[in-house]
Amino acid sequence: MRFMNYFRMKGKDEPSAKSAKDRLHIIIAQQRAQSSSPDFLPLLRQDILAAIAKHTHVDLDDVQIDLCCKDNNSVLELNVLLPESVPAEG
């Protein structure tokens, strides 16, 4: 019986409010880490699309902008499908 009481009493030293607060901090930190899109990404996307449209005629649906994390670094990937022939501007 003493053996079972050891496990039952083990968690009684710490108040439940403190353990709930610690669990909440962990959940919030995980949710922030899982957030894949920072706040500035839509504005950055608009600026990049405007710069591309200024220099070449390309369908904006052919431009892909992705932000991913690799080895604790954020990587901005930009893929642009350029037209086969670009008319010369004179």
C-alpha cells in the first residue's frame, strides 16, 4: 500500500493552479511556433508582385511565394513562371 501512496502523493506538492499555468504556457508556445505565416507576408507578397509586374508581363497566378522553416531558419521561396518570349521594350 505504501508503494501506491508514493505515486499518489508525488504530484500533491505543486498547486494545481501553477501546473495549469505551466501547461497553458506550453500550449501557447506551441501555437506560436506552429504559426506558419507572419503578419508581414501578405504585404511583402504584394510588393514582390508589383516589382515583377513592373519589369515583365507575367500572369500573377504564375507567381508562387512560400515561407518555410528549415533548420531553425525562415526561407522565403519565390517561383516565377516566365513567358517563353518577352517583348523588348524600347
